[in-house]
Amino acid sequence: MTVTEPHRARGSRISPARPTMDDVAAVAGVSRGTVSRFLNGGHNVSRSAREAVERAIRKTGYVVNQHARSLVTQRAGSVAFILSEPQDRLFEDPNFNNLLRGCTQVLADHDITLLLTVAATDADRVRIGRWVTAGHVDGALLISNHLGSPLLGDLKERGLPVVVCGRPLGHERDVSYAAADDRDGARQMVEYLRSRGHRRIGIVTGPLDTSGGVDRLDGYRDVLGAADPALVVSGDYTQASGEAATAKLLDQAPDLDAIFVCSDLMAAGAVAALHRAGRRVPQDVAVGGFDDSKVATTTTPSLTTIRQPWMRLSAEMVRLLLARVDGEDPAAVLLPTELVVRDSA
Amino acid sequence: MTVTEPHRARGSRISPARPTMDDVAAVAGVSRGTVSRFLNGGHNVSRSAREAVERAIRKTGYVVNQHARSLVTQRAGSVAFILSEPQDRLFEDPNFNNLLRGCTQVLADHDITLLLTVAATDADRVRIGRWVTAGHVDGALLISNHLGSPLLGDLKERGLPVVVCGRPLGHERDVSYAAADDRDGARQMVEYLRSRGHRRIGIVTGPLDTSGGVDRLDGYRDVLGAADPALVVSGDYTQASGEAATAKLLDQAPDLDAIFVCSDLMAAGAVAALHRAGRRVPQDVAVGGFDDSKVATTTTPSLTTIRQPWMRLSAEMVRLLLARVDGEDPAAVLLPTELVVRDSA
DNA sequence: CTCCGAACTGTAAGCGCTCACAACGTCATC
DNA sequence: GATGACGTTGTGAGCGCTTACAGTTCGGAG
């Protein structure tokens, strides 16, 4: 066990007292108030003052102290993006990526920074709950909320503006949320499978403690009624679980001719499992996915799936959150989903 | 395009003025100072006062205002974990995951929150630079620093404590960093391949603007000298790039009998490319990976690779960062790597 | 009974900023 | 020349907290 220390430079101690607004004001030859006005839009600041302040800021290397500002404005200028998932799922599931990208972008337009925190364990959730309510952020985007997770209740109770992605089971009435119309998407897919002549249609659901899990199953049942229970198996959105669930399905109902798999990642696993079992896709068994993520196009055959409007979902979440921050009442938005036909069904 | 609004509850406007320390003090019948002392360790607080304050806090639902606290302590209680990568890589590469998990955990022991920010674009980098230096965090962990990226220089210049993961090319002397001994790891792998009788050993390097990229190539050259340039191809750590690079390698040097692929993910791509080209692994071409990530065990055949000490790396990064925050000089740590023999070589 | 130190508690001075307010020209208007 | 309006500026009062510092109390030693 060698730990070497290549260097230990002679060193510049940290920041020799960082400049404040008073320093800038002194250098510019104006008052603190003028500097502040300049920083906050520059209204009612004369041209000469403005230029002097600009020079002074450059000269001193001044950066606003956000704590001092937040203390008086009562605004943090950032929101939390809370991923309440075991960490490996975060890194496997491309949907988080889409959402993250979208929200970052939309928030940036408002000059608000997004802070991603991963709440993988219960201890994490407690720490994050405390951190978030200590005023660090103006609000929180809760991604992937599971039934029974105490985080949502905690945050809501403390009065923190929250927007949930997906229907927040048990909190539909008092928490803002944006969701894709999972139920309708599922209906579209199952109806499409039926229209192609399939009659024994299995389903690999998502986790049934999330709205995506239950709503897609409901959509399936809307079309098929309370189908043969042997045709229903649950997964957790990972590829491995899709593979395992499909194997189980084949075992319970060897005569099935189509499977609606509630995420593309699981569908990729399903295709692998079917392949292994010697069933051709789509000739022997058709496969329908959900999400229209990248994997839908890279899988062989490419996946017929349901497109989720990630970008609009992100935009709506941010809009709803900022509305809540401004004191508006909770509201909900449901966005349409769309069937995308490819080769697997 | 239907956007429906399922509900718009009558509602509770935001927090009716959240309680301050004075409120707690009043309820508890003590002074603000006592409440503060209680909150900060509870030294010199009598048992009765402590209990009264505890009750008052529970009753009022008081949560400390972090901005006010930070304003006086000059500490934010959080550090940034800056991923300076296009976002898709973030979600593909399991190494980030390991590092994130490790750092979160170690920081949690110090009751410090980790804030993940993704700096995918140059605009992001500017915004994050500003945000980070505005006092939001006490320091930053810079992951995956590329040569020529201005972020590191920016942060350093502003006096923000920074620790880089991997050798910060061009800043080795004045910035703290923790790195695995990439060069030695590469040497171990190439020597192992030679010891197994391989003589035409190709290499798929990482990006050559990162220390991991150049150091592993240097290690390869330490053993083999300035080898045939046809045996050297670069990738970007993604699976797809490993596949492409290997195809190119096979084209340039069809007689090679081993490939050192500088990440497991790329190695998985290499195995696929070899398979497609009709070469057996390891009988026709041996493959060595790097990282010992999960994919090393799931690939068929499982990958002989170099283990990186992620947990220790995380711990050292955090230690170095906290040291810098405390005003210590920059320092560097180099951690040993280890050969893990499996089936691919 | 006095005195001293230890344990505890209250007080007040900020941390760096924003924002209402008052004060100041300066100009056009009466 | 007095008046008011307006653009510009400085001033000061906090935002909610920490932390010296200065009491205060109380027990035990002298």
C-alpha cells in the first residue's frame, strides 16, 4: 500500500479576505447602494457611475455573496432535483438523463441553478430533507416518487414548493405535478397490439408503488379487462428485471403472442429473454416498449414504443415549480403520449 | 395536443413567515444565544434549557436558516461535484457512479452535502463557475478535467478550494489532486500480456487530453517502447468508441494477438468487434481492460482488467478538499492499482 | 461569611447584502 | 424666482444567525 505525495507546494493560503460591496463602492467612488442597484439591473444609475462600478468590479474581482443576498431577498436562486432512487438505477435509466437535461436548460433560462442530489438511502433522504428546507433552495423537483417514501410529506409539511414528476400517489390533490399520460399511452400500445391480431398479450409492469407502474397497468386493463393473472409480471425498470420478468412470463403463459413491456430498457431485456427462449421477435412474440428512449432504436429489432414528451415535461415541471415559489396554488399537468411504430411489433 | 389541468386546489399560500431563532427563544423562555449554543453542540447549556429549547423547536417547526448562518460562519456546508462531461457520458460511465457514491458517503460523515452539477456545455461551465464562486459551496471536486478546459483555472483563480480527480494536466504543481496510478496499472497489464506470450499488443487509449488517457499510453510504452503506430488507436471511453477503435486496429494490424483497452466499457465494445471479425477471445486475441467495473464481470468472456481503488480515491479527494478548505496547501495523492485476472486474457 | 472559579445565560456587534427613504441637484414650468 | 417633477445618489435599518464578552448564579474552599 503505497501512498505517495508527489508535491506539497509552498502556498497561497486561501482568499485573503474577499472583496465586499463596500470595497467596490470605495474603489468606484460611489456608495454601496449604487453598486447594489447596478448589480440588480442598473436602473437609475448614471452612465458615469455605471462605468466606474464596472471598472471597480473588474479591478477588485468582486463576486456577490449569495448568502448575504439570499438572507435579505429570501430567495436562493437554485432548486433541487432530487433523485429518490438507488444510485445504480440513476445511472442506468436514460429517462433521468432526459429530464435532467431538460430541467437544467429551462431553469438556466431563468438564471436558476439546478442542484442534483441523489437520495439513495433513508439516511440520505433525512439529510437532504434537512438541507433542502434550510433555505438552500427555493423549491424541489422530486423525481421518481415512491408510495410510502416520507420525503414528499416532509417537504410539503415544511412548506417547501415541490413539483413531482409523475402522479404523486396519495398526494394528487395538494402537490403540483407534471406527468405523461401513462394510462392512455398503455391503452394505445395494447390497442395497437390487438389491432395487429395479437390475442394473448402479457405485460411486464414497472414498480407498482409508482404512478407509472400502476397507470400503465390500468391502461392495459382498460383494453383487456382483468386479464389472466398469469399474463402479468412486475419489473423495476432495469434491463435485468425485464429479462427475468419475461422468462417468468414465458413460463407461466407459454402461449402468449405479445408482451407490453413498460419501459424500453426492460423491453431490451425482454427481447434478449425471448431470443434465448428461441422465440422470434416480432414473428412469434411481438414486443411493445415504453419511453422511446435511445435503446429503442439500438435494440434489434428496433422497438415499437410509446413516446414520452420529456422536454415538455421538464418545461412544465419548472413552470409549475416557479409558480409555486411565487405563491400560487398547486396544479397538475397531464401531457399526451404517442405511439411510435418500429419493428418489434 | 391536450394539456389538462386535473385540479387546482384551494390553497395554503406558502409558509406564513417561517420561525426564527428569536421565536424559538421566546417560546423556550431563553435567549437567542442559548438557542444558538444548543444548535451548535449544546456546550454550556443547562439540562433544563436544553429541554425547553428542544420542545420549542419541535413546537415551532424551526429550521435553521442556512444563509444567515453561512453569512457569519463563512461556511456553506456543501461542496460541488462538478462533472465536466457531455451528459450522455455521465450516464454511461459507471466510474462516475463509483466516485459519486464514495464522495457522497465520505462527505456525509462530515455532515456536508454533495451537490452534483453537470457542466455539459461551455455556457454551463460559465454559469457554474459563477455560482460556485458566489459562496454556495466551500469547495469543488472536479471530475474528469480536460486539458484546455477553462473551468479549473477559473476556480483556482478565484481562490476556491478545488480537488481534481486524476492528474490535472498543466496544473500538477498548484492544485490538489487524487489519482490512481494509471501508468503503473497500464504497465502491469501490458507486462502481464507479454508474460502470456503475446507479442503484437495493440492499445485502445482514452482521450489524450486527460491524464488517464496519456498516462496509460505512457505505461504501455514503458513496457513496449515506441511501438508500431499502427497498434495505437484512441477512443473516448464509450462502448461504441471501443468497438470502432478495435475495428480500426484490426484493419491496421490484422496480425495483433492482444489488445490493451483503456476502459472496461470500451473493452466490452472491443470484444464485440472481435467477435464480429471472427476472432475468438482470448484464444486468437487477448483483451485487457481497465477499471474493474461491473461490465468486466458481465461481459463474455469476463474481462482481465486493472482495479481502480474508487472508494479510497473518493476518501482521499474529500480529505484533500477539506484540508484545502482549512487553508492547507495543495497536495496530491497517488493510489496503487491492481491487476485482476479473468478470462479475456 | 467571603471569595473565587465554573457553569451558564443574555447582550450586542456584526457577517454582506437589499431596499425604502430622504436628500440632492437639474431642469422645465408657471 | 419659486415650484414641482424627475433622475440620481447616499443613508440606515434590517434579513437571521454566531460569538466574543460581560454578567449572573451557585457551590465549595478558605
